[in-house]
Amino acid sequence: MSYDAQEVETRWQKIWADTGAFEADADPSKPKFYCLEMFPYPSGSMHMGHVRNYSIGDAMARFHRLMGRNVLYPMGYDSFGMPAENAAKKEGGHPHSVTHRNIASIRADQERMGYSYDWRRFLATSDVDYYKWNQEMFLMLNERGLVERRMAPVNWCVDCDTVLANEQVKNNRCWRCGLEVVQKDMAQWFLRMTEYSDELLDDLDNIAFPENVKAMQRNWIGRSHGAHIDFPVSNSKAVIGAFTTRPDTIFGVTFITLSPEHPLCGELCAGTEWEANWRELRDECARMSEFERINMLKEKKGVFLGRHAVNPLSGEVVPIYAGNFVVASYGTGAVMAVPGHDQRDYDFAKRYGIEIRRVLVEKADDDSNAPLNEAFEGYGPMVNSGCDGFDGIAGDAAKDAVIAALEKTGAGHGKVEYRLKDWLLSRQRFWGTPIPMIHCGSCGTVPVPSADLPVELPLDVTFSEEQSGNPLASHDTFVNTPCPSCGGAARRETDTMDTFYDSSWYFMRFCDANNDSTPFNREIVDYWMDGGVDLYIGGIEHAVMHLLYARFFTKATRDAGLNEIGEPFGTLVCQGMLNAPAPFCTNCNAEYHVDNFGGDCPSCGKPLGTRSAKMGKSLGNTVSPGDMVGKFGADTVRLFILFGANPEAGMDWSDSALEANYRQINAVIDAVGSAQAMESSPGIMDEWLNARLRVNQSIWREVMESVSLREGVMISHFGMLSDWNWYRRRGGCDRETARAFLEGWIPMLAPATPHIAEEFWHQLGVQGLLAEHALPDITDSSNDAPVLAREAYLRNIITSARNLRGLAERHTEKEISQVVIQTAPAWKSALARDAIRLESEGFDFKVEGQTHLQSLDIFQNEALRGEIFQTWMALTTGSKKKRGRIHTWSDGERAQIFSGIDETGTIAANSEFIANALEVSSIEVYPVGEGEDIGGKAQVAFPLEPGISFL
RNA sequence: GCAGGUGUACCCGAGUGGUCAAAGGGGUCGGGCUCAAGAUCCGAUGCAUAGUGCUUCGCAGGUUCGAAUCCUGCCACCUGCACCA
């Protein structure tokens, strides 16, 4: 049977929308589930990466609705940002219209996929009814002292014409366009995220983020414990403050290194013979590109500044250098150099002939004067301190002792340093939230009063490719405004906010998206956000950007009393990459555009092979979701995506796999059709099918709860189908049973393939929509083992007989036509029962097994003694590779044996079926000894594993 | 260099110390159905073998009665950070 996916899917989509099936409101009497995907930037149409993201989310949202939870599942658009501004320039329009055109397009794509969003909560961050709350909260942050405007060296992207935050610079390149960033000194707006450094770091221990995301955030925050030490400059009032994580090596300091940009450098060497060298080094570092820097930094280079500093503990005088490897922005931009115990300083000291001194040994009794061939960077007892009270102590105790000594003399103190910087918020672009600040010549910088919000982006701006800079700056009516404080002429801030600000709280806005008096109602947010968003799905690329900003924002708003939760996301799932084949040259280890398929490598000329590579425009190995939906329907695409790989794993696009999933959908449709057309004829298989349903249901629920969607789909779309097929093959044909099976099965189909599931539900004639249906509690399946074991017994016999048939064919000239099955003799079954019983009583077979066996009556039968012994061992201890059967039998099998299953009778009752499966015309079955021992198989016969011979 | 991760059959991918020659899918091969094709259904897919045997889960060792699973070392690949003091 084929079905019209387009008709079925769009019909149900309309019904779901018309009935408001997915609309959810806060209701403290119900358990909630907040399912959220990282909302998209609306860039025209939806791509396969989106499809994967949302198909995972939608399946989970639908699953949790089935489980009776109140599910919040919203969708909106992160619609501020440069692409719309650039597009507007290109076409001479306004970013606002570009954005809304794109939103309409991507939303239509999403709707066609059947995603179950509560569209009442739609939001676009570039709409003033969203970004006015950005401004409102900015004022709140400002009042709480978390906003700061300061002059700072910042990362500037020439291409994007704006500054970037630290998090947005990857390998010295802009995260968006890939162009190298340059350093500029500018007055900029910052959010003081570093106020939350410790909390951001420590809370990572308690949230369910993937390990790699946590590692990246820890790395990014980069907390290190150490000491701040002041080194006075000889013959000067100047003091060099240095941060070190190794105060225990302070007596090994033989020089001080400043970053070339350090303000003291110029001061120290001004007017001396050393000044020229320093200027040269400083200028060299300033113009270094990333590429050059990596190359140059292999070479540690420095210049002496002509002055000396005093070690505050030892009083020793050491030279001061400027070094190219010292980073100005970390710590104080000054390093106390300990060449004996820091490899970098060691290399530097070697090069410039500076003393290398050992002040730590590895073990207590090591020679304290042993020469160092490389820096010893580990911890060990202090030596050669030159001061009393330090030699011999090691590690943290040593650090603490040095810090205590420093604090006593006021020369330093314990200090924690972070790599994390404050969040540089301002952008010199138009398409973002205007920063609600006003610059007044007499009052300084004044916040826009809350009552005057929003500061709206003007719509009467024309964009063209010729213009550069921020159009806001030249928009007179925007810029010129009276000062809210003195009423005099003033100018508006024309910088706008980083778009990551928008996404730092949208998950809270979604909870109460239509609130027009506050950003959101606290109670509503506390309901939906309790424990964080229950499932947050998105790409790993935001590990240290969005995910860190959002965590900061949630904590800051919590402290402002806007919400009570401190962490925004409970479980985070980062979906894996979507790959597709691309031409690949093994020789050059390079991938090429799909246009090169079948050709030769453009660089080395060798024939190109194929490799799976991340789907993307640059390789052209993309697949259009729209095309696939048009061809196979949304359900097939969704099934393919979910079945292709578990959410976190990478997955490969495959046309043949997609088609296979389409066939699977058709098979399911056929099966459901056959189930609906059943006669009423109860039989032995009904009980089995019911049992299988119960087993599958409980596993399914378990794996779905843990977001193992692939396993879930395997059960719902593959396992259930094969069970149904087996039922029918075995003669199952009962209307009542089939209906019960469908009532259990169809809801399981809904998370991945909601449209066909809803269609089936409708065909069943159940009241109400499946989309709104909640599943009843699971029925008890504790008594299902025997009936499942019975079927498993037959399947095992058929499987092993099939294998044997192949062998048998080689040993006989004639066509095989008959099977003789000899079931285990009564004494073997009796032994098996005995072993099972003893095992349940905790009997120790290793110690007492043989004695027990010899005490049995049957053991007196000398003719059988060898076989009895073998059987006993196979039952109890097993062999080196195989455990005894009493350990490997399932509960059902044990029950079968213990209750004395009539193997002969079972096989005889199903002989026709077995004969068909084995393609033989007749089956003979009897217990060993009650007929001829055909082929000597009596010996092989074992409980549940009869001897089988082909004739 | 540091951190996180990965390595399973032709391919993709499951895999709690024993029920693992290893789920499921793709592909391939064979069969049933069909006038035929497609769809669907059934079966096979490491080697050997009239059944309990051998070899295999990146490589090499080890722990264990028993290892794909635990430990150690190494190799390869991916991701992130990187003279961060």
C-alpha cells in the first residue's frame, strides 16, 4: 500500500493547529516538562541540521505529552544580527523586512515537518516587544553595578565592522566570518560576568551537561589559585605586581619578565640605551598576526630593560626583562621567572645566560644542588631558600608558608586569577538592541529612564552597499535627544547589544511570552524553569558562548529577584554533526566540492575517493529538507533522522537509508492495515502478542526517558513490527488482540512519525487526538516470562535446525525431506531441575557438586555415568568459555524446565509450522529412547535443546 | 603540550565481566509471492563443522575460572584550549 504523505501530513497539521493541541499553560497541579531547542537565526530556509535538532526535540516533547506531562515546547527566532543587515544593504531594503520574510519562510518549513510547537509563544528578538525587555533588564543590570563602560583593548573584525567578545574569537579569527581580528583601543560597554566566575565554575559540577561542554567551560573560566607578589624596582618607587601559581618557587626567581605592552616597560627604560630594543619588541608584538605569532612564539625572545627588582622575601636583586611570551591581559602582565621550575623560563634563561637555580627537589633526600637539565615543574620539598623556615616543606604547605610570609610583610597575598573576562557587550552595528544610554556633555553617561523605553530602532533608514559604519550614528533624530537628567542637548549611544544578549534569557521569556508589563512573571517562570529547562538541544558550537552567557544571565536575574532558579538548563544534549559524502583525496587529506565527484584531485591529480564530511555549503554536500519532504513526506525524514543515530552521535546522510525508512513506514502501514482487518479467532498466540507488547512498552518508556531515541525507534518502528509479523506467521488472527495491540503500538509511533500515528489513531476510532492523549500506566508484565519462553523455544529450535540443515545437506545425496527430533531424556530434565533447585538455594557447585551428583540414584547406572557427568557439568559449572546452563537460562526457561515442559508435545503441536520453516515435508518427534536413535543424536539432546537429524 | 572524546564485521552503528560470533539498519546474496517489475514476507551474510570448535571488537601486555567490556602502556583519529605565569 502506498499513502499520500502530503495529504495525510498537512491534514493533521491543520487539525492540530486548529484545535490548539500543543498549547500549554502553567499549571502547578501537573508535572511539567520544558523541551527547548536552541532557537534559530532565521536565514531563509530550514536546513538539515535544523531538521535534526527539531526532530529530536519534537519526538521528546510528544513523548512527554504521552507520559501525561504538561509540556512547554516553544519556538522563536534569534533574529537580530548581521546577515539581515548585510542582506538589506544588498537589496536596498531594511533588515526588519528581510528578517520577517525569512521568518515566514523558515516557520513554514517547520510547520510542514509537523513540529508540535505552541506557536502562541512565538517571538522574534528583533521585534520591539522583545528587545524593549532587553533594555529594561539592561537598566536593571546597570543598577546592580554589572554594567560598565571602559576603555579597553578590544577585538575588532574589519569585515563585520564591529568589536567582538572574547568568546567570539576563535584562533584569533571572528567566529562568524573567519577573518582575523585586530586589536583596537575603544570605549566599550561591558557586563561584569567575572563577578560570577566562581559560581559559573563551581555549579558545573551539578548540572547535566555533556563532559566536553563542561570541560570547555572550565577551561574557558580558567580559575587558578596562587599569589600576587610585589617586586619593588630598585632605585625607584615603582612596584611590579606579578601573579604566580607557584609561590613555593619564589626563591628560584632569577629575573622578572614583563609583557612588552606593560606600562612600566617604557617608564623603566625611558631615555636609556635599552629603550630602542624594547620599542622594537613591543612594536613587533603589536603587529604580529596570528600565524606569525605561533611561529615566533616557538622562539622565546626578550630584551633587558636595564633595571632590577627586589625579591621581597630574599631581598635578592634580579634583572627585569620584557618578553614576547608574556600576555598583557592575563594576571598583571608580569611574571616572576623561575627557570629551575618552569620550562618556559628555563628556555629563556638559557638563551640569555641567566642563572638557573634549584629550589625544589623531587624527593626529600635528593641532592639539593643537583644540576637541572630541564625545568622540574612538579612539586617537591623546598631547598636553597636562603631564609629560615622553608626548606623541607612541599606542595600546598610550601605555597601557604610563602603566602603567609608575604602577607606578613605586606609584599603579597594569596590570589585567585581567572581567564574569564567581562562580557564585551557593545557592537557597532545597526541590527541589534540599542543600548539605552545617553551621553550628556554636562551629566556624563546617563541611563534612559525606564519610562522612556523602548529606545526603538528607526525604520526610516535606507541601507546600501556603499555605506559603511553604523547607520544609527548618522541618524539625527535617533541620536539627538535631551539629557534625561539636565534636559540639555545630548546624544544617544549608537552601539547596539551583542545578539548573544538576546538569547541569554529567551528561555524565560518563552514561559510568559505575551506578558506586556514585565519581561516575565516570576511565578510562571519558576514553574516552567524549575530544575532548568528539562531538555535543551542544540549544537556544541555554543559551548562557551551562548551557554555561558545564559548561565550568567540566569544567575544575575536570580539575584535581582526575577526568578529563583540559578541554572537555566537541566539536561543538555548537543546533537551530533550531520555528514554527507564528499569527494576526498587521501593523498592530500583534503575534501572537495561535490562538483569534483568522479574526477581527479585538483591539487595532486590523483583520482578522488569519497569520504563523509560535515554537510555544508562550502562542499555542496547538502540535502534540502524541502525536497526530501516533498518526495517521502515529513514522517519518513523524521524517522530517518532519529533512526540514523542517537542524538549526540554524528550521522551520515544516506539516500538508500532514507528510502529504506520509507519502506519501513509502508511496512508499518501495511501491518496496521492487516491488524484492522482481523477476523475474530482467538488462539494461542494472542497471549504471546500481549506479552510482547508489555515488554516493548516498558523498555520503550525507559529508553525514551533517557533520550535514547534510536533505541526507542528501534522498538516502536522495527521491533513491534517484527512481533506483529511473527504473530501472524504463527497463525495469530484475533480482532480483539489486534486492537489491543494497536492501541498500545500506535502511540509509540507518534514521537517519531506523528502524522501516520494520528491517522491510525483516527482509523481506530478512538475519541480525541493522539497528540493530546496521555498513556495509562503500564500493565504488569511479571507473568509474561513463560509465554515468551514458549515462543523463544520454538524459534531456537528452528534456528538451530536451520543451521544444521546446511550441514546435513553436505552429508546426504538425497533431497532432505524429513526431520527427526529427539527431546532430552527424562533423567536429563530431572538433573536440570535438580540443578536449578540447588542453585536457587545457594548451593556451591564447585565444592559440593560432584559429591551431590554421586549421591543420586541415577548415577548408579554405569552405562550412563559418563553422559551423566557431562550433562551435570554442562548444567552447573560449564566449560572454560561457556557458563553452566543454570546461569544462562532466562527466568522463563528456568520456569519451563522446572515445571516440566512437555517438549515433545510442544514440538508435535507445532510440527506443521516447524516443517514449513525448515522446508521439510514431515517431522517426527519423541523423547530419547522412545524411538530409534537417528544419527546418534540422543547424546546431544539437552533440556530445551533437542537432538535434531535430517533425513 | 593540556583537556574531553572516539576506535566493534563490507558500511553505519548497539553493546550492564559470563546468556557474545556480538542487537538493529544499510548493502549484498538466496528464497516465497507475482505473467513480470516494484512493494512486502522469509532466510543467509568471519572460518570450520551433522550441533558443542577456531579466530575476531585499534595494537601490546595485565587482572580474572572467564574480557569487546576492568587495569597499564602505545598507536590513530576527532573536538576544544594553548608560552595563562
